[in-house]
Amino acid sequence: MASPSSLLGIGIFSILSVLTRARATIPLFVFGDSLADNGNNNNLTVPLLDKANFPHNGIDFPGRIATGRFSNGFNGVDYKARFLGFPIGPPPYMSLTEPNQMLHGVNFASAGSGILDTTGPGTISMKAQIENFEKVIQVLQQTLGQHQAKDKITTSIFNIVTANNDLFAHYFATGAANATLNEQFIDNLVDRFIQHLTSLYNLGARNFDISGTGQVGCVPFLLSQNPEGTCIDVLNQLSVQYNTAVSARVNQLRSQLQGMRYSYSNIYRMTSHLMQNPVLYGMMDSKNACCGGGKFNGEVQCTTEATYCSNRNNYYFWDWYHPTEAIYRMTSHLAFFGSSIYSAPINIQQLAMGITLSTSEAS
């Protein structure tokens, strides 16, 4: 096992200084759930648990603004965008007012949503997120012209962070106790994901940054509901099943779709290592939420009435379901710069460099 310093990458800023100019030409389009949402749900009529545009969220964000990110500060998309040379993640689709806001990417993610249309009623489903992307393409075509708009899409990175809520919904509905039903559910979920991925490819997407699911059975809310106060093993196993099946199918799809390239981030492996070795990464607590209440500080949502910790960098979880900014930073770094243990068949840095190289050869 590599040391923590090597995992987090020594010399990141020297690498960035050389490649920032090239990378900053690579737009970032984002699809997914609350781990990626940066404000799309703010004005939706959805339950409060699917919103984060209120304190104490954003307490460490510049200006202490609760933007709609489910974090005490930045989220993973922001860090990936920064590694690409941007100051922050792309704007939320629901906030767009003019075409030039779309030129460097757009965030379509909606908290509570999933791969399946039935997951997260009232949120922006993955299907609807892709439909919104189609609308952005039309605007880009009108603004840049057909040829330049196509080039922009084919040289963009498509970050997809989803399936977490589908797993939660299946567990809450069935208990994930029946192996046959679990297998059928995973097969259906993966089939639908591949359909979404193919839809994006047919719209011009070629470069995909896909985040797998993590140890979803270990979030503070579920610990608080378990009399033993331990992780829900059947839900974690469901996450493993999904990751194994979807990564194999995505690799198969790559051989069928010409020009498709991807990086699959093994979030489960990352989160397992971080949770099992918290002290190595400066964390004092990998079970309790920083902001919340009740057992494990995970029985209630992080709202203005909730209590919150002062040493947020020492916590794995910010609230009952989501990590702290510190964890978003670590996992994003491993996804972007990490070895094949964490990102395969290539990492996001290699994905971006491939785009830069192909663009240079074409010019």
C-alpha cells in the first residue's frame, strides 16, 4: 500500500503549472446526484432533505455561502474542475441566463436523483438531465455554429456521479435481503446506466469520468438506525455488486463505441481505505456527522438548528449522508491523479491529456 503522501500526490502544483493552460480548454459537463449538485435543486419543489441552500451548509465556502452544495465547502466536482485549471466547478443548469455561461461546461446534477426514473420523485432524473444537455447543445450550436459546437462536446469531459440513491431506495423498499431480487435490481440498474451513457455518446460525448458508488451502508443516518451502530453490510455488498457489474459493462461498451474513452473511479476502494485508516489522513472521526443531531449526529439533517463541529477537516462526514470538503478533496485527487488501483483503465489526468493531445494533432 502506498504511503498517504504518495496517494495524495507530491508535486501536484508543479504538474498543474505545466498543464493548466491546456487543461483549461477542456469543458466539464456534470450529471448525477447530491454528491455533484451545486444548486440545481435550490428552486425545485422537493423535500428539504434534497436541498442544501441553507446554513450550516457552505460554512467553509468563500463568503460562507450555502450554494446548494451538500458540503461544508466545495464538493468533488469543484476539485476536479480546479485540477482541470478552472477556479470552481461549472454553473448549475438551473441558474443559466446566457449562452457564454455554458462555454466551459454545465452542471446538471440533481440531489436525490438516480439512474432510474422512479428514484427521487420531483428531482431532475438522469433522463431529464440528458434532455437538458440536449438543450444546451442547441444553444451552443446557435452560438458557435454546428462544427465548433460539435468539437467542444467531443473534447469535453463528462463527469457522472450516480446510482447512490438507487441503492438507498432499493434497500429502504426491500431490505436488500433477497439475493435474487438484488441481482435483478442490479442488472436492471446497469442496463439503464448503459442506456444513459449511450445516449450521451450519441449526442457527441466521447470522454467519460464515471464515479462508482462508495460504502453507502456506512453513512451516519444508517448507523443511527442500526441497533448495533455498525454499517449495513447488505447495502455495502449491493454497492460492490453494482460497481463490479457496471465497470465490466462500461468496458464492454468502449469496444463497441468508436472513440469512447473513460476513467472509472473506484470510490468504494477509496472510501474503504479512508474509513479504515482515518488517522493516516488527519481524521479523528469516520462515523459521526459533523453537522446534525442524535446518534452519530446522523438522525437529523444539517439545518440552521443543527449542531456542528469546529474541526471539520478532522471528520469524514459533513452531514447524515455526505462527506466533508476534506474528503471530497482527497477522493477527487485520487480519481484525478491516482493509480489504476483507484482509477481504471486510466485516471482523469490521463483522460484530459489524451484530449489535449488529440486536439493538438488535429490543429
